Amino acid sequence: MSGIALLVERGLTGVVQAGENVVFESTVYTSGNVDYDDGNGVITLKEPGRYLFHWWVTTQLSAIPHGVLFALSSSKGDFLVGNSPLKTGETTGMGIITVDNPPVKVWLVNAGTGQYHYAAELPCKASLMVVQESVAVPQSTRCFAVAQLAHLLSQMITIYADTTWTVFSQSLASYSGKPLDLYQSPQASGPGILRLIDENNEYEALPLQNITAIYPGGGTVYDPALTYLSPPEPLPQDCDADLLAAIQSYLPPGTPVEIRLGPTIVASGEVYRNEFGLIVLSNAAGETPVFIPALQILRIFTSDSPVGFRGGDKPRIEIRKE
């Protein structure tokens, strides 16, 4: 499980106008890949999952004749209402928001037609809690590494939709085409195949577990909006976890490296990102990135001046004849 949780509170007096967000100025607890902006009351959920929300607001005065109305709203269109027939007292609400394509922003808004005054005599005027629904820890870290790759590819298919990708596999061949989708069986919990459309308009289906590197094409630039899954906590006690942790620690960003991915496939460049289970090679400008699943690495070569590498160059991936 990722351990994502957030608890925020409001202790300030004042009013919240119709259409305005409830701003919680105090972050009581935060854990995991979630952000909160105490300037505007917006929560940013940065990982896929199902999130459970609970909130309450205490009011003491309103000029409008009906009760109190607040709603949990999100950037993907959720509008989950909580209300009370009384203008004085506590209004509560709860909701579930599913995130498929992060990031998703969420806020609590005054959904009524007039302003509400926060209860002045109480030390805490409002509170909101969100937790990510617990998910089973994968049976092995290898399963997490495949999930990390699928999460990355789901975003790349949108970001690099119009470029011709080159996808390398454990065989000697590479495969080229424009990205189509990730195929998932109706009986499965996640996708298992990346599909490309080649120059002959034919479908290429590539099992995720066989992919050793993805090059999204000439002229591409790394998109900083890409997100990555947090590793499970605690890590499964297996050799794959030890390997991925070692690779992440061994290759900090900025390291010039040459990586062997097969008998003849070699990728070289600077380490641009090193997430748990995935390495990105690029130069400082993020040009022509190469995405490498860490479990597929056969050899790592580093030195002050690696063979064929000149600091600051764009990364490259090639098939060498030997």
C-alpha cells in the first residue's frame, strides 16, 4: 500500500462566500504522494487509486433562508454534496473519488447561494481527511515494476501520441510504430500488452514484461508532468526488491552511464530520472529521453569518460553488431 493520507484543519474565523473554497490553514498530517495548497484549499492527488474523503464545517450564521450546503469538487468533474437543514451547527460530508489519470485536484466549496460565517467560539471550525483505499501489497517487486511501467506508458501514449516509437525487447529485434493503447483483459487487474500501429497499419502487440527500453522518437522532450508510482511499503522481501533498490541508489541523476539491455542493445547517456523500477536517460534539457525498466538491465558501465559518451550529449540507444 502507498500510505497516502492527509488531514487538514481550519482554526481561523471569518466567512466563506458562495462559490469560494474552504481553506484549511493547518496541515495536521500528511503522508505519501499528495500535495495541499493552504493558499487556496486545493488538494492534488498524484497517484491512481480510490480516495476516501470525510469532512465537516461548523457555521453559526448565514443570511440565506435555507440551510448549509458544501460540496467536494474535483478537476475531473466530481461534485459530492453534503448539507444540513440548520444554519447553525455542524455540516458533514463524505465521498469517494477515483483517480485514473493523475494528477487530480480536489477542493471543498461553498455550494450555497450566500455566505456562511464560521463558528467563532470553537477552536476548530472545519476539518477534512482523505486517505487512499488500501491495496494489496504485490506478491513480488517484479509485479510492481511491471505496474510502474504500465503507469508510465499510459501517460506516454497521450504525451507522445504523434511520434513513432522504437520499443526494444529481450530479443535482438526492435519494433517501431505509433502508440495505440495498453490492452487489458476483462479478467485482469492491470494491462499486459502495449499495442503499436506500424507503418503498414498493422498491429504490434508487445508483452510489457519483455520490454527493455522505449524511445519515443527524435525531437521528443521529457515531460515533467509524468508521474511515477511510489514503491509499496513495506517492500516485499525478495531479491527483485534488493536489485531495484540497489540500482536506484547506485545511479543518481546526472551520472554518465552505458547500459546493456541485451546481447547487442546498448543505451548510453546521463541518468535524468531514477524512479523505483524505471530509469530515464536524457541530457540536462530532457531531449530525446529513453525509458528503461530497471529489471531488464544486464550490465551497467560507468567511468569518468564512458566509451562513446560525451557529457551533455543527447542519450542514444542502438543495436550493435557483434
